Amino acid sequence: MEFNKIGNQSELDSPEIDKLEEQLRILKQKKKEKRNKQLQLGASDKESVKIGVKRDGREYSVRDNRDRYFFPNEWIAFYGALKPQQQMTFNFLINTGARVNEAINVKVGDIDIPNKRLILRVTKVKAAKREKTPRPRMISISSGFARELNKYIKDNKLKDTDLIGLLSAPAGHIAMKGSKDRPGGALLRAGIKDWYMFSIHNIRKTHGNWLKAMGIDGAEICTRLGHDYNTFLKSYASADVFTLKDKQDIRMILGDLYSSGR
């Protein structure tokens, strides 16, 4: 780095000044982009969102506060605020508790309508447990949801080798919370004031808590969600604060899932 001395002062050469100004501009731009990303994710001033980059270069975001889940009356309002073409995705998620990546990889041939069950073949690979390949898991579905899936498959003329055709995580996020220019989405239309506290993964937490409220054994819930018990307690389970009316509505939404009449 070269300096021009003027009296007792030292000044950077013009190219050096331009370089520093450019670096400062880039830093400001990155800070602005990060803030915009947080706003797009619905982060409020009271909530922080960690944004990182995976090994493959993809960005990820993790909300510090992931305690929020749907009460049944909120879910009914939210579902009604969705566009018709968006509803099957969210219907699938609330009825199965599947991760988005698990759900979008389900094919028609993975669904056993007569026996009311389906297989999630593309599951999360848990490096901490030294897993190297996905461990498919089979879960039950309600009679009502089986009928809805059957109708959906027929209406869309899907074959056994076809994917169900659910929304991706980004598209699902926009359906729920809107975009940067039009925040809120179906959550805001449903009148949910703290809509920014939700992500599409909160539906999975909702499913687990609803099953817990229905009295389903914790081991069964863990098997269904593909989690160990400690992870379920730490990240998914919450105290049972549902009223009798809430529990009746939960049963109405989930139908005869885990019912002897199924």
C-alpha cells in the first residue's frame, strides 16, 4: 500500500480509497440483503432468524423461537384462506406430520388407499447418527384423508410413478406468509396476528402436539415423525393447553386417525 505524504498527514492513493469504498458498499449491501431476507421470512424486531449456508451452497434459515403451533380454530381459518390449488399441500402436511422434503417426494404408488397408509421414502438423513441413506417409514392416514387423496389422484389423472405434485418449501412459504412485497399470505388473511412466528415446519410441530393432545403415546408419535424422544420433547412437544372444544376440533380435522373404527 502506497502513501502520499502531505505535510504531517498521510493519505491513501485514489485507487486505494476507491477499493475501500467498494468494500464498504459491498458490506452495506450484504447487511441490507440479510435484513430483507429476515423481513421476507417474517422476522419481527422481537424475533431473530439465523441465516447460514449449507455445504452444497444452499442457504438455510433457523428461527430462534420455534414454539408456535396452530390451534384448531386457527388452522380452519388458515386453510380456508388458502387458494384451492394450495390446499392439498397443507392438507397432506397436517394429516401426516411429514417434513416438506418427505412430502414432495411421495409418489402415487407409495400410497395404499385401501389400507389407509403411505410410505415416506425420501427421509432426513441424520449424520449425527451416522446414517448415510434415507430410512423410509410407513405411517397411517385417516379414512377421510385417504378418500381425499384418492379423489385428488383421479381428478389429476396421476399414475403410480407420478409425484403427488405438492408445493415446494419456498412456494409453501409464500402461500403461508406472502412475499417480500406482499407479506402476510393466508396467515394474515386468516386474521392470525403473529403470522411472522410461523414457518411451514410449524405444521409438523402442530401435528405432533395435536396427537399428544389426543392421548397418543409419545413413542408412537416419535416413530411417526421420525424422531427420537429427546428431540420430540425439546423441539416439538408443548404443554397440553387445548380445551375440550379444541380437542373436538382436532379430532374433526384429523378424522379417525388412531381410532379403533379406522
